[in-house]
Amino acid sequence: DSGVTQTPKHLITATGQRVTLRCSPRSGDLSVYWYQQSLDQGLQFLIQYYNGEERAKGNILERFSAQQFPDLHSELNLSSLELGDSALYFCASSVGAGVGNEQFFGPGTRLTVL
Amino acid sequence: AQTVTQSQPEMSVQEAETVTLSCTYDTSESDYYLFWYKQPPSRQMILVIRQEAYKQQNATENRFSVNFQKAAKSFSLKISDSQLGDAAMYFCAYLRNRDDKIIFGKGTRLHILP
């Protein structure tokens, strides 16, 4: 158990819908990262927040957004869902930022878009 | 742009034998980190081993060791005394020191034969 929690574990929804994935980092960790793992694209970095502020952005679609709240939990919002958004979404956390800190991964949320 | 290449999509090894997984990467940076992550059927991402680029000594964690060749940009993982629990997808990953975006390879699926 990495100490990072993600809810829900599974999510099934329809095209065009909007969903919210939630992540609670390990106690004491200030950075939260979101990754997408799909069959065709592999594991890709989406976005990072550090202490409430966006720090780095990867291949995140405009239909996707994220935020980190004062209690440091984070939410990833996916809207206008398409079939291709079906994937495993991981959240990870680390103590700091920018110094190669080890990232601890949560168990993931499996999103299925029908 | 940084890239990570794992040329072996699948490998098999007999239980108790030794196996080496290959990874090459491309970067113009001099300060970075390299990782091997394990993803068992549970889908949890587990850090196996980590190497700082400035360290010449190869990292070792129990039965897991790496062969880090900085000039050749090669980072292979050796698993000794393979066990059934080692069966998983293994991802090689790169992290530039001044940011936090991990870049993953496509993965190598490792089968352990009893």
C-alpha cells in the first residue's frame, strides 16, 4: 500500500458525459501527479500540482482539467468523454517538486466509456 | 524531447534463473534520474529501483540490480533468482532533475516459468 488513495476504483459512463476522479496523496506529500495509461499510448503524464498550484503540464486534453485543494487532495475532471478516453488513470504523490523525488502511485481508477 | 525505449515487448525466464530487461533513453540533459517500475496484474505501480545519473555506481535492491551505461544511454534491469511473484509488466522511466514529468517506456511483460 503506497498511502495514495484514489476513488472510485472503477467508473463506467457514456460518451459525452463528465466524470471526476479523486486522489488523496500520502500524508505530508505536497505534489500530486496524474497519469493516463491506455493500450495505445502507454503511460503518459497529464499534469502536476504542487501545494495547490499547477506546476507542470503534459499531454492533457483541453476537455480535461484538474485542481488541488487546500487539504492537498486533487481531482481530475474529464468532460465530453469519448471512447478513446477509456483508460486507467493513476494519481501519484511526492514530498516535494523538482528534485527527482520518488513518486508513489495510487491503485488507479479504471474508466470505461461506452 | 526525451524518449525511453524498451525493445523487448515480452520475455520469459525460468524460475530461479536470471533475466535482463533492456532500456535505452535519449536525452541531452546531464542531470536526471532513471527508474524501473513494476506493474503486476493488480495494476499497482511499484518502484523497483532508482538510479541517479550523477552516480557511477550501479543501484542494487536485493535481487534487482541495474547496469547503467551513461555514455551509451542504456539502463538495463537484472533480476536474479527469478520468482513467480516477479511476473509483471516492467517499465523503464526517465525523470529530468529540474522537473517532475516522468517519461515511461512502453514496457516489457515478464513471464516466469515454473
